[in-house]
Amino acid sequence: MQDLIERAARDVAATRRAVALTGAGISIESGIPPFRGPGGLWEKIDPMEVAHIDAFRRDPQKVWDLLIRGMQSVLAQAQPNLAHRGLAALEDMGHLQAVITQNVDGLHQQAGSRDVIEFHGSFAWQRCMVCERRCRSAELDLAVIPPRCDCGGILRPDCVFFGEMIPPAHLVRSQQLAAGCQVMLVVGTSATVQPAAMLPLIARDAGALVIEINPEPTPLTGSVSDYLIPGPAGQVVAAIRDRVGELKETS
Ligand code: OAD
């Protein structure tokens, strides 16, 4: 693995136009379970029953009880890990342009990343289903579920449920970043949910190097990505960050 870390560090150090695409795997070391695989959320609950917008419209109380409330309390305790901090450092060092994350946990921003596209929205905010007013999740009164806006409308997290569109501005900017980057770091995603999973293909087709960081292979491995670094995000990203720093000092 050391050889691959060295290779990735050299690839990142050689560009000012790297972009990261991240998924649930990057936040596992922060105590947030993934969606798929061992211990994954979708092993315990059916996403079409709790994470589809039609399910929310049909029975918001059930979705709040089975999904949102639990996720909010896990996210409230989570802290950024070495991988979030490593990507923030690569941005500071002038190599990483932006992070496109499928996560709703806000940990990239907490780690110091400045340019973060929250592709699937955020759990930090709630939005009224009627008047669209937004309020901070941390300020919610959860004595009554589902919580309601002052106008009486039901509140929902400001995230993308299955069956909803990606906010067009996020989609367009992400596609532009993918098409314009020289290196894409694909960290901790199973690359199975569209349209996020398309971004590495856009990058590859535009000539970028696609590097995966994931303990397991994904559908991108061996076809879309140039190479996979098979390890946990925290250890691998921190090692890349350290090596990029050394290479800068010696250049
Ligand atoms: P998944 O849960 O599908 O995939 C998590 C990935 O993280 C897997 O490929 C794991 O092998 C990998 N992984 C596990 N441990 C890791 C570690 N320590 N370091 C790095 N990687 C590790 O999560 P996503 O790909 O993010 O969408 O899922 C995509 C979307 O599906 C989510 O945004 C969510 C979900 O349904 C919506 O809710 C709309």
C-alpha cells in the first residue's frame, strides 16, 4: 500500500486541480455507520420505506421516528477524522479545489474545508414542506414528532430523499468540477447511487486520473479508476497529506 500512497501523493502534488468525491465511508471513523455493507443502515431498514420522498409524504412521523431522529443524534456527536482533516489540508496547500460530498453530516466543513458541495444536501438544516422557511436542526424542538414550522407545515431535513432531484446548481457545478479536474480522489463511496456515481466517469472521460481510497473494490475499480488504495480513509488520506507536504518542502 505504501507504493500506492507514494504514487497518489506524487499525483496530487503535481496538480492544483484535484477534486475529491466522498461518501459515507469517509465518516465511518467518525462513528457514523455507512448505508451499505456490514453494519450498514440499509441492512436494517428499507430505504424505499424511510428514505423516499413518497414515504415521507405518506407518513412523516414514521420517517422521523425510524430514520431522521436517530441520524440526527448520531451526527450531533460526530467529529471530523483524519480523512476530513487531510482533505482540508490539501485544499490549504493549494492542491484540492473542492470536495463534492454525498454525506449530509457537515464534517468536511467542520474539518476546515472551504469549498464543499453537499450533493445530497445537509442534515444541519430543516425546511418547511409548506412555506420553505429554513431553520437549524440544532434548534429544533423534538417534543412532538414530526416537528412543525411556525406556519404549521411539517419540517423535513434539507437533504435529498430518494425520488428527488439533486439541486441543479450543485449538479452543474459538480459536473463542471469533474470535467475540469486533473485528479479525482474518490473516497469511501460504493459508487452505486446516481448521479453522484457518474462524476468519476465524467472526470475519467475528460482525461483526469481517478484514484479510489476504499478498503473494498467498487464498480469503478479496474474500469473507471486508475488505481485503488485499499485502506481506511483516515490512514490513507493522512499519509497522502503528509507525503505531499514533504514533496513540497523538497521541491
Ligand atoms: P455506502 O454505504 O454505499 O458505501 C460506503 C463505502 O465506504 C463502501 O464502498 C465501503 O467499502 C467504504 N468504506 C468502509 N469503510 C471505510 C473506511 N474506513 N474508509 C473508506 N471507505 C470505507 O455509502 P455512499 O457511497 O456514500 O444517499 O452511498 C451513496 C448514497 O446512498 C448516500 O449518499 C445515500 C445512500 O442511500 C441518499 O440518501 C440519497
